[in-house]
Amino acid sequence: MSAISRPQPHETTTNARRVAPNIRRKGVFLAASLSALLLVVSLLSIGSGQLPIRVDQVVTILADEVGIQPDISFNVGESFSYPAEYSTVQRGTLINIRLPRVVLGLLIGASLAAAGATIQGMFRNPLADPGLIGISAGSAFAAALVIVLGNTAALSPLAGSLDEIGVPLRPIASFIGGVVTTLLIYRLATVNGRTSVPTMLLAGIALNALAGAGVGMLVAFADDSEIRDITFWQLGSLVDGSWERVETVVPFILISLVPMLWLSRPLNALLFGEIEAEHLGFNIQRTKQFIIVLAAVAVGTGVAVAGIVGFVGLVVPHLIRLLAGPDHRYVIPGSMLLGAALLVGADLIARTIAEGREIPLGVVTALIGAPFFLYLLLKDRERGTLI
């Protein structure tokens, strides 16, 4: 019987050296493509609306705003000239209304997608979603509680004191509700210093149902205006985007997003299993703690400002894995870029598709994400890889 030939160590090393540059080139190409997509979507979003602003006017306004005044001018056909003439109304609309809304969409989209990528990596399941650990449900319940009870004797003094310093109560309550719910789920799933991912999933399902019941109970006691506020909050929107909101969320989103980039190595090790990852020298329990806290801050901040926006944290990381593979060195930053572009594009559709009215942002992301996700499930079923 002939012996089975095995690759020699030098052959394995040579193959690895050949594959690594290809993976890096693929990652660089993906990053460049997603960055270009993000730039195009952002420019379209800034210039589109009831008051149209051409791309050359957008570029000229932004350049003037940052103090760039080149000595040369040029024309590209009839559609683009620099510098372009613009009106005071166009400049005010772009700087004070559309630009902060786009920046807010970029930040929230990146945070939701990155949180989804890390949660999926922790669960080792591409169908996982940040909502599984109760962030969105806890935020929605806290927001609904403030909406319904905001005028009571207990909350009115607190709301008035916060309004005096320019801090709205509803986003703060929503953020705290999401973080507290997530930490509670984590505590329920942790026994003897170790966190059980299946138990965390089951606890998340239970607390999601409990928070949903709480919102339903509050709706039963709410008046018509409060019901509209709760519904609008649950469907999501960037209509309140302003530079004040951007300044409020930037520290929290940066605090959560930057450390996520350093979780790629332990998440890659987790692909082989928890025991194998620990044998490779990673502290998996501490990694889980970091992921839970960072995801809670990232998603809680987004929900606090824009309400519940679904499918971004679910579909975007899945799509990036199809394009770049399972390596989290590319999945996490790629998800940030694509998530930002997706949310800004969805917001553009939400405020321009119906003249004179704005569709809730969560409705648009669901209309985009749900069919695409069903398509992925059908493709997995055809390949026999359905989870």
C-alpha cells in the first residue's frame, strides 16, 4: 500500500507566502472600493433634497468652509466647474442641515455594522445580530418610558434640568437602558467566571420579549402623540441630526470603534473554537467582556440618537465576509465602511423618495436588508451550508 504524500514544511511556508500578498491586495482593493463608495454616497446625500446642490457646488462650499482657496479654476464639461457659484441659502442648508445629518449617519452606520461583526465573531454565527444581546430592546423600553412618563412629577424636574444645559433626557435614557440590559444579560450568562454564549442568547431572547412587553404596556397608557413618538422612535430616523448631536455621540462611538479594530486576532482565533483560542494564548473570557461592553456602547449610542435601525449589523458583516473572507482584520473595518455607506444611502432614500414627507429610516433598511438576507439564506440552502 502506497504511503500518503504530505506537503513538506518548506512547501507549506512557500504556499503561505504566496497567499498572504494576495489576501493583502484583496483587502486593500476592498478598502479602496468601499471608501470610494462611501465618498460618492455622501456627496449625493449632501447635494440631494428639496433644494438641489450640485456636486461642484458641494465641493466648493466645503473647500471654502475649511479655508481652501486655490488659484486655479477648471471645467469638466458643463456639469462640473471649480470654483462653482452658490447661494447663501445653499451654503446654510449644506453646512447646518445636511452635513451634520450625513456625518451622524456615517458614525451610526459604522458603529452598528462593527458591533454586528464583533457579535457574529463572538457567537461564531453569521446570523447573529446585536439585538440578540438586548441592546435595542432595552433602549426602546427606556425611550418609551421617558416619552410616556416625561411629564410626570417624577421626571419633569430632571428633564427640565437637563434641557437647561442642552442635554435631552430621551437619548440619555435610551443609552442607559441599552447598556443596563446588555450588562444584565451578560451577568445572567456568566457562571464561575465563564460566560456561556448559548445562555447569553437565550437570556437575550427572554429580555427582548420582556422589554417588548414593557413597551406594549406603555403604549396602552399613552396618548396619541406619545404613541406616534414611540412608533417613530422604534422605526428610526436621522431627522434630528445636528452638530450638537454629532458632538455628543463622537466620543462614545470612537471609544467603542477604535478598540474593536484590535479584536481581530482573538476573533480570528475564536473561529477554531474557544478551547483552541485559549491554547493559542488568548484570554477568551476577557475578549467576550470587551465585545459586550463595546457593542453595548456602540449600538446604545446609535439607538439613543437615531432610534432602532435594523439589519445594518446583520447584513453588512455577512456581505463583507462574502467579499473578503472570514479574516476579521478585513471584516471589521470593511463593515465600518460599508455600514456607514449603507445608512447614509438609506437616509437619502428615506427623505427623497416621497416628496413632502420622510419615510422612517428603519423601514428603508429593512426593505433593503431583508430581501438581500433572504437571498443569502436561499443561496446557503442551495449549497447545503444553511445554519
